[in-house]
Amino acid sequence: MLPVIHINYLAIAAGIVSNVIIGFLWYGPLFGKPWMKEMGLENMEPNTKEMFKSLGFMIFGSFLTAFVLSHSILVWKPSSWNLQADAPAWIYGAYAAVFTWIGFYIPLLLGSVTWEGKSWKLFFINAFYYLVSLSAMSFILAVWPA
């Protein structure tokens, strides 16, 4: 038996917007200065063309993340498998966010510390950004019905 998956592209768009807003706040007023210091970018002047290119790739990456998370959330729901009644939708969003973060993001970020020599401070700034971002995106995708 295969799950029944209905994708809500408006929820995906909202998830992308949430990721951009959280990224702007996280790497701007909240943790921008320590992040830039840990990345060795304190004295770098931003190039507008490069920033828009990076933003474009971030939006594309956010789309991929939201698209896959929407599938992951629905796979957690018993009703997708024509089984028992579902728990509240946010629970499946939390499962998808936390397990995606632990299983995919944390191992990659650990590699940046162990193999690339990045600092633990940078690890924690990035790791908790991804947890917050995945949680917000997953919550939107989970509670916005298809």
C-alpha cells in the first residue's frame, strides 16, 4: 500500500517565505556579526549581484526542502496510509522537522567542524537556524490543509 500524498503549493510558498524571513533575521540582526566573524567575513563588502544570486539559490533550496518536508509530513500521518485517525497536524510537522534536522542537517554540520575546521560556535549558529527554520516550515506545511 502506498500513501496518498496531496501537495499544497501555497503552503510550500509560505514555507519558503518563512525560511527567507528567518534567515534574514538570524544571519542579520540576531547572529549576523558572530556568524560573519566565524566565517572570516567581517571586513568583506557585500556584492549586490552576488547577494541576489545567493538569495535565488536559497529560495530554490528552500523550495526543495519544503517540497520534501511536505512529503515527509504526510508520510507520518496514519490517514495517508488509510489507517487510524490522525493526531493534531502540528505533531507530524514536529516529527518531520526534528528527524530531518537530526538525520540530515546535524551530520552535515558536524562534517564542517571535523573536516573543514569550522568552529563549534559556527556549528551552533547554523544548527539552530536550521532547527528553527525547519520547524517553522514544517508547522506551516502540516497545519495548512492540502
